[in-house]
Amino acid sequence: MFQPFLFQQDSEALSVSDVNAHIKAVLEEDDALADVRVQGEVSNFKKHTSGHVYFTLRDSASALKCVMWRTSAIRLPALPRDGERVVARGRVGVYERDGAYQLYCESLTLEGAGNLYAQFELLKQKLAAEGLFDETRKRPLPAFPRVIGIATSPTGAALQDVLNILRRRFPLAQVLLAPAQVQGDDAPPTLVRAIRQLNETGQCDVILVARGGGSAEDLWPFNDERVVRAVAGSAAPVVSGVGHEIDFTLTDFAADVRAPTPSAAAELITPDINDLRLQVDGLSQALTQMAGARVNAERERLISLQRALRAYSPIGQIARAKQRVADLRQRLQAAAVSLVQLNRARLDGAANRLNAIGPQATLARGYAIVTRENGAIVRSVRNVKPGDNVRVRVSDGTFVTKTIDDGR
């Protein structure tokens, strides 16, 4: 059992930490504060980025600081808002750093909502046990939906927000609206009918179940078992865009994708046409470059084949043969000219040699050729007698003379 400090006038002064630790121990030893239900009005509600929530419970005379850790907050069907009256259940403890006591909440129930939270948990457990919330059932959303079905109120602001985003992001998609009530006791049957009608068309690539924010009671139709089963049994993938980011309904768990708001759901189910334009431009440029490279490669290949064809075609062979004949003819002509010139040179040389040793050359040196009238060459004086006519040939002509006897 906890033993309190004994404060004496002359005792040593305690530190602040000692006092806060003592108060913490006193409160945590009190069984009445270990599990307490507190009723009050919510104020200063704040959700931290960590997921923890902080708020104050007030009545007409007092206030109590409260904190709910993320692990408890995520189990709530909807987070409370300032001004709402709730019943909080938890334990009272002390935050030693600030010397402040607070209620560490484990659950919250809206006052006047009856046993809604208990109903929510029971139905959630039942449907989860049937596998309606299993991740293996979740289907991927189509990348380029042609037809988008919407089950929502035709007069609600959520529909206009969704349509504005769809027109901006992906105007190519066709929208089919199945009107439904999204609040009140008559809402669940209309939501079920809307989902069924959209599926019966056989045209919807994806279905959006949407509603704007509201209190837990306002959103309660989306916790209706009939609606949850219709969402889970949809032939087309379903996106749940109900309430605000802090709101959770059983429809969120049954849907293939949960969006924090209707507007966010519209963005989830459609690509951005501007991004698509950029992708198409990039692909077009890449295709042009690839086509150009392919054309150049095929052109080079064609040129190479044409060269090979010319090299092996009969026309090419004939052309080469003609060229060889022309070359041979030219060589033959050159050889003939050379041979004629060579023979002429040889003939001229022989003629020169012949002239050098021939009678004409001898005559040119002063000699003469003497022949008888019958043409016989006089080689000796014995071949003639005085008074014979003889023909004398000299270098520049011939003349006739008679022989005489010189007496020798």
C-alpha cells in the first residue's frame, strides 16, 4: 500500500519532481480513478500528426484535460468535434513534466447517440470475421476509367466537388450518377439500390460512394450492414469517400480503396490529364527518335544491299567485263604501237648499218661502180678492153665512157 510523505516543519524541502511523482503515485493507486467514465463537452480538440488526439472535457463548473493515444483513436468510427457532448472512458494519471493530471482515454461515445459505438464494434467484428474487410479482397483501381459511377445525393456539395475535380483532371471519363439519400433512416436502402443500379449497367469501371462531412449520426447510414455488404459485393471496384479525414465508417473497410474525403476520392480514381499530356509528348518524342534511328539503319542496310546486288548482278559483271576488255584493248593498242616503234627503230638501225656498208656510202667516199653495157660489174681491167663502152656510177649519177689503153 502506498505510504504518503510525512510533512514536518523542519523536514528537508522536496523537489518539484518529488512532489509530482508523489501525486502521480497517489492517483494511480486510487482504484476509483483506474477505470472511470467521464461525461462532458469537448473543447480545444486537436489531432497531432502522430495520430494522438488531445482535448478538454468541460461542464458548467470545471474542465479536465484528456489525451487519447493513436492506437485507441484509430478505432473510433468518428472523432468528436468541439461542442459535442461525449462519455469518455479511461484512467486518470499525471503528466509529471507539467505537473498536470489528465484523463487517458481509451474510448469515446457520443452522448445521446445511444449505444452506437457498441453497435459499430459488434458489426465490425461480425463482418470482419466473414472476411469482408480482408486485404486479399481489395482490387486495384483502373488506370484510365472510361465510365465512373457515383452513388451520392444529387443535391449535395460533395457531388459538385467531385464533378469539378473529374472535369479538371480527366474530362474523357463519362459519369453515371445513381441518386441516393446519404443521411437519415431511409438512406441505407437508397444507397444499396444506387450501388446495384450502377453494377447492373455493366459499364462502370469504378464506383464512388461519396458524402461530405457530418456528425457520427449523420454518417451512420454508411455503417449499415446492408450498405456495407452492397459495397463488398460490388462487381466494380468501389472507392469510399465519406466524411472527413478523421471519420471512419464500415463502408471504408469494405471498399477496395478508402479516401479521406470525396474530393480526394475523385483524385484517386482519375489520372491527371496534364500529366498524361506530358507522358504522351515524351513518348511521341521517343517514338520519333526511335523511328528516325530505325529508318537510318534500314537506309544504310538498303545501300549496303544495293552495293552487294550491283557487285553480283549480271549487269555489274558485264560492266566489269567491258572494262576489262577496254583495258585489254588499250593495253593491246599500246603494245602494238610500242612494237611498231621498236621494229621501226630496228629497221632504221639496220638501214643505217646497211647504208654504212652499202655501195651508196662507198660512192659517197669517192668510189665508182663500173659496169659493162650488159650490166656486168667490171671488177678487173681484164674484164674490159680498150674501146669498150662502160657505165660509170658515182655518188650523184651515172655516165658512159670508153676505155683506153694507158700503156701500162
